Amino acid sequence: MTAAAVAFTGRVERDFVIGDRRVDVGTAIPAPGESLSTAARRLAECLVAARIGLPAFAVRIATLLPSGRPIVSAESDVSTMSVSMAHERGLVGAAVCAEAGVGIDIVDTTFVRAGLDHWLVGAERAAASPGMVWAAKEAAYKAAGLDAAFRPLRVSIEPLGDGTFSWSFRDDWREASGTGRFLEAGRYVLAVACAHSSRRPSTGRSEGPEVAKCS
């Protein structure tokens, strides 16, 4: 784990600084009987509503397939606000940014998925734990706003040693880059990423074998 990661759990942080962007980030524990996906969506809707000054019932979030990228609808109009959601074994998270694409992902440090090393290349293998790099890849892919299945090998992560990381994505049609931060939330680590450009890449669907599920 990155020593300088910010401690962060069960709360909302307004105007959290990531590079030159400001992001609202929240974490929560689902209510009894509530699914992780429902809890994450509810948290994201509350974050968006608070940011734009509307009641939570006036905000709805839908997802685009196959990527699952969230789209915000506020008072029946589609909003340009960027929002991202994640959940992992009892914790949900959401991030909202009005300035650029944003992405969030969560890993449980007590549960290491087998085979993560397959999706890491070069310095990624030594720079941080596989789980942290995986979370950064997912967060970066979400921040890039790609309406396509998650392709981890197309995302390069450079952990910078101070709780931050830089990222870049490139394929035959698009490229994007940005910055991010690792956050510590008890046994969880969150990665939150922002894109450098405020303009979303064009919609498209990549083809090929290196596809993984992006939660």
C-alpha cells in the first residue's frame, strides 16, 4: 500500500483535489438487504444532487452498455456532470466531477484475486500491489469515458510514490491521459482518476481478445 494514501471511509469529501481537478468523493456501507449496485447508485445520486443543488429524488443515473458508464439525468435533462461508481465486498463508492471525466474503483486488500499479474506490464508489477494497480486501471478507464468493454492492457499506470498516479490509455482510435489518487478506507483501497481533457473521447467499441469486466 502507498504510505501517503489518504485515510478515507464512510464519508463524503467535497472538492477533493486530484491534479488540477476537484472531485466530490463518497463511500458508504449498504443498508441491510440493499444490493451493492443499488447502494452505489443511491450514493452517486446524492453526490450529484448536492453538487448541483437539487433534491436527491430529482437526480437519476442510468448506465450505458457495454461499458456501464453512468449517465446523469437531473430534472429530466441529461447532465454533463461526470459520475463514477464502484463497489467491493461490503463498501460502495462514488465520485462526481463537473470539470472532466472521473473514475473510481475499490479493492479489498484482504482479498487478492488470482491472475491480476497477467494484466500488469513493465514497472506496474513492481511499483505497487497488483490490487492497487488494477483499481487504478479501472478508475482510469472509467475516467476516459470509453463506451467499450474494459481492456486493462490498454491502460498504463505509473504510481508516483506519494499516493498519486498518472495514467494513459491508447488504442487504434483513441487516446486519453490523466492523474489520480489512492485513498485508504480501512481494509479497502480506492483509486480515483480524472482525465486531463474535459472533452470525452468519441463513442466506439474496440474489438479483440483482451477484455475484462469493469465494475
